[in-house]
Amino acid sequence: MAATTWHELMYGVIRLPDSQRRAALEQYLFEVVQRQVPILPYDAEAAAWFAFERARLSEAGLAPPYADGQIAAVAATNDLILVTRNVADFERYSSLKIENWFA
């Protein structure tokens, strides 16, 4: 998983009010997800990939969301398939493999 995705998951949980639900989600993220899913960095290679894609999309009049671009870049530069139910958010990136396991 991209470090940006980890950030988005953590941010979502942290914003929840203190509750049993929040505690359960925090426990799941730290005890299951973080231990079993590698968290891949947004590194120089990913940054370069996104810079080229962002410039290409900008020339076409598109403004890609920054977090989505980082997630796409980590997937592309690690030759991974990006799994999302929001295919439309990522299909404009070139050379990115996308699958929707939720359809």
C-alpha cells in the first residue's frame, strides 16, 4: 500500500470521535493492516513519475488530485495493480494497471 493511502486511512480514523468504533478501527489498522501489508514510500522515482503525469494531464486541461497522483505513482513505479472502487479517479494516468474488486 502506498504511504499516502496509509495516511488517508489514519486521517479518517483520527477524525472520528472517541468511540468503540474508532478504537476498533485503530486496532485493526495497527494490528492487522500495518503488520501484514507493506507500506511503500512515495520516493524520488514515484515523484518523477507523477511530475511527468501531472504535466501531461495539465496540458490536457486536467488537474489531478495530488494524493491520487501519489498513490498512482507508487503503484506504477512498483509495477503493482492499483485496486480501487474509484476507477474513474485513476484511469486517466498512463501505464497504470487498475482493477475494481468491488464491482
